[in-house]
Amino acid sequence: MSSLVIEIDPSSGFCFGVVKAIETVENELQDNGILYCLGDIVHNNMEMQRLQNKGMISISKNEIDNIKSNKIFIRAHGEPPQTYQQAKSRGLTIIDATCPVVLKLQSRIKSSWKYLKPINGQVLIYGKKGHAEVIGLAGQTNNEAFIIESMDEVSKIDLNKPTHLYAQTTKSVDEFKQIATYLNENISEGTEFKSFDTICRQVANRLPKITAFAQKHELIIFVGGEKSSNAQMLFKQCLKTNKQSYFVSNKEQLNSDWFKMLPKSIGICGATSTPPWLMQQIAEEIKEITKDK
């Protein structure tokens, strides 16, 4: 009989902002059977499918005027002020599940922008261009914020303007520090510069935890959505730590060849957008694949 150990990483799975958003959606669907959500509530196709089967309908901003309901749901990533104005002009009730961490960040960015605008200053956001959260953050500045995705883009920053630097909540702490240090050392003498590390520690702390988890096991199955930047970042760390790491989005993607040389232990982990039920499903499928080995 095989003594194979299969462990699901207790630190993996939804962050509290996503948990809150999904609970809100499920309660609303239970009461009304249908709910329109702006964009993907979470960057995981399996969880999206589960919620769509319950009656959730994902729409774009262009479709707000056509919805057959009086309610609209705002996900954890948040939205710019224009979205709220558009929904209110349509007489829609807004169910707002913006993550509290993101909500606080939006407010801080708006305050900085109001302070800096009269003195020809700039708000910098270290984040992924086009990401839902970043669109919501930039919207607080009437889309005047300057967005940089990495340290490679610091040469584009005007070093002669008063500057406040913020970060998308899910970005790298180390790279944020590099950018902040560069600006602190290179901004024109006498010019105001302030940096605010606004990266969510619940997300950032996943990196050392997933490193330790990947070291513990012979083989790692990382479960995540292909569109999730958080999943790509965490999987990269798994692969760096343990070369026997494989990325799957569902149980159908498991390859029996990975388990031919049966390891003593298999670790299953995932992103902040990975539902716990999906990691459990993967564990059950691995048990089936390896039961006769």
C-alpha cells in the first residue's frame, strides 16, 4: 500500500477580499436568482463557471445600460468614480464589494491627487496597466496618475515634479522598494517625494509561505487561473523553489505521467483567486490517479 502524503497548503486560496465578495454574490443569488457583475469577480474560470451556473452574469461597462435588473455588483478590485455615476444615472442599486484595503487605497490616492494637482505634482502608481484594480485607482485622479509596471520604466518618470508613489495591492514588495529608493535618490533636490507601501500583506506574505510549502514536498501541483497575475507570480516562485512543480487550472489538466515515479509527498497550492473547493477536487483526482501505484 502506498504511503503517499497529499497536502493542501493551508495558506493558499481566496484572500479575505475575495471571500467577502463571493459571499455577497451567493447571498444575493439565493435571494433573487440573478445578479449582474461588472467584469470577472475572480480570475479563475472554474469559480466563475460555478457562480454563473447559480445565476451570476458578468458584463462590461459598455453593457450597463442594457441590463435587465435594478442591481449591479462591484467586485473586490474596485471601480473608478465614473462607474458609480453611470450606474446611479441608470437608477441602479450598487452592491459594492470593493476590498476594504483597495477602498482605503483609492481614498489615499484621491487625497494625494487633490493636494498635488495645484502644485503641478504627480501621483505614481506601481501596477499593471489595464488591471481592474489599477483602472479603479487611476480613476481617483481623473486618469491623470502615471502608471509604471516595473523598475524598467523608471526612466519615463519626470523627476522635477512633486511626487507621491503608491502600489497596486498585489504587486511585488521588493520591486516597490527598488522604485521608491531610485526616486528618493534621483528626484530633483528640494522636490517633494513621498512613497506609500500599499501592498496588501495578506497577499505579499503568500510568497515566503508558498516557498516553504514547495520545499516541503517532492512534487507540487499549483492550481490557478491562467488570467491571474497573482497565480503566475506564485507559480514562478514554486518552480524556482521546486523544479517538480506543475500548473493546472482544473483536474482535467493533470497528467498521469507526473506521478509515474511515485513521490512520497505531493503538495497542492494556489493563488489568492483559487477556490479551496478546486484544490480539494485536484487532491481527490490525484488520489484516483495514484491509487493503484
